[in-house]
Amino acid sequence: MSTVAVEDTIEEHGTSIDEEKRRVRCKYCGKEVNGFNRLKHHLAAVGSDVTACIEVPAMVRTQMRDALLGKKKERLLKEVGRIEHPELPLKRNFSPASSKQRCCQLKLTPGINS
């Protein structure tokens, strides 16, 4: 099987429901999403605001995920200019507990004038 760019083949994984291509139906599970970009996220199981397709082949999932993360990396490179540690994940994990601890530590630290 030859490898083809994901952008050229996204229409092979979903069917446009309306003429403006605003609603797209997944060919694997039948779920309707808003547009082909959301279909890519659905197939790649990337993003917290879209449900993952459970019937997509693993090869397609990997292909879509690599394409989406590659685009994200390119966009970040344009914004920053370079990446210091390319092996680090592209998503930050924020812990609200750690910010509460810092806030409390700042309040407990004695002031200069006291």
C-alpha cells in the first residue's frame, strides 16, 4: 500500500452531508461532526472535546495523529522560532493544586515590614 498525504485522503474517511461541507459523517462509525478538521481529530483520538472513533483502523489513527501533531509542531515553531527540547510533549499538564500551594506559600511568607 502506498503512503499518500493525509490532506489528500481525508475525504476517503468521511462523507460530506451538506453542500458547504459543514457536517461530515465518519465512514467507520457513522458519527457526524462539524467539518473535516473535526473528523481528523475524531479519527486520531486527539482533543478532549471530540469523541474518539473506536472502529478506525490503527494505521489510519496513527497517520491522522502524526499529521495533526506535525501541524501543531510547525505552528509552534513559527511562533517561538525553535524548540529547545524536541522530545518534550506538545501539551502542558497543569495542576490546579500546585498553583494553590504556591498561593498559600506566598501568603504565609512573612512580609518585609512586619
